[in-house]
Amino acid sequence: MAKEYVFIDEWDVDAPKEAVFMALADAGTYPQWWRPVYIDVEVGGPPEVGRTSKQHFKGRLPYTLRTTSEIV
């Protein structure tokens, strides 16, 4: 069984919090931001607290990653 890995990322952005939330919470747009990185994103509905999304992406290393994110 795989161990759970928790990735916490914190950014400081000079913008209204509502605009930042809408941009980051809309995981369905991630492939548009990072075309060479994101392979696929599954989103179960509009951005809102409690919504989860699944990401499949790659980097320079010879493997891909699958993650699940939740809006908290």
C-alpha cells in the first residue's frame, strides 16, 4: 500500500482574494496554464469549498504523477 504524501504550497499574490481563489480553484483550466505539464484533469463540478479534482501531469523525469486536490 502506498503511503499518503501531503503537498502544501503557499503563494503570496498581490490580488483580491476572490480573484485568486477563482483562478486557483478552477482546476479544469490548469492544462491551459501549463500545457507541457498537465496530461489530464478531472473536475466534478464548479469550484467550491469541498470540491475535489484529480490531476495527471509530468515533468522532466521519466514518469508521471497523479494527485487529488480538495478546495478547503
